[in-house]
Amino acid sequence: MSRLSRREFAGGAAALIGATLLPARVVADEKTTPRAQASSATPAAATPTPPKPLTAGQAEAEARVQMIVARYGARISAADRSELVRMSNDVQGQLDRLRAFPLDWDDQPAHTFRAPRRRR
């Protein structure tokens, strides 16, 4: 199993953060593209059970996991994948609560960081 370089990890983390910032509508639209439909085609002999409808948050969390698995699938074990799903769902709950918080355009941050000056 090869180790990730700092640059690869930073790229993956940036993609993960970028995916969380996408509107849920864009992520849901991505699943209905012809390419996604062609890759998810099942054999005609199997009769799949109809999937329960996903909420926008669940679809976003699933898309986040699929993106990471597509990029690092060869290096991720089954246990790591289940942990990744758990972490993605946890993060999604926090994101949903954060996005639900009402803000106006003129709201200011509660605290502005100011670094203390050194005394010489």
C-alpha cells in the first residue's frame, strides 16, 4: 500500500471541501446525467428493488463518498470505506445545521482575530 504525499492529500482534502460547498441541487443533477445512468445500469435479469428517495443532504454525502472512492479506491479497504461513509454522514449533519442558520447580508462575524504584537 503506497503512502499519500502531502500534495495528494491536500488535493483530496480540497476536493472534499469543495464538494461540501456545492449546492445539493448540483450534486443531485450530477446523478441524473447520461454518464451516471449508463454506469449504474444493472442487468435485465436482476430486478432491483426501488431505492428509497434520498434527501439532498444524503445525496450530497453519498456523492462525497463516491468521489473519494473513485479517486483512492485501490488504496481504501472495506473497513476504511465504512468509516468513510460514517464520517461523511456525520459531516453532512453538521453542514445541514450550519446551512440552516439564518444570516443577513449585513451580519458581521462575532469575533475578529487580531494577533498580539510582540514586545521587543
